[in-house]
Amino acid sequence: MVRAMKYLVSKLRSNRKGAAMVEYALLAALIALAAAATLGLLGGDITQVFTDIRNQLTGG
């Protein structure tokens, strides 16, 4: 499995379009990781905000 991944990465690096694709994939992974971390830190607060809104709309 690792050998196949190394082969794929080496093939993509040798091609300029492939290199750009790898860079975009790494950027997308970094953004996803940052979003997941932010939601993990703020998840409870966000849940509370929507709970408060629901309670105000339903009169509860």
C-alpha cells in the first residue's frame, strides 16, 4: 500500500499538473482539518445558540 502511494506521488510530482493537484489536495486537507478543529472547539457554543433560537421560536 505504501509502495503504491509512493509511486502515485512520484508520478504526480513529475507532472506539473499533477504537482498542482497534489498542492490543492494538501490545501483542501488543511482547510478541512482547520474546520474540524474549529467545530470541535466551538461545537457546544453553536449548539447552544441554535437551542436558544429554537426555544424562542417555539415559546419554550
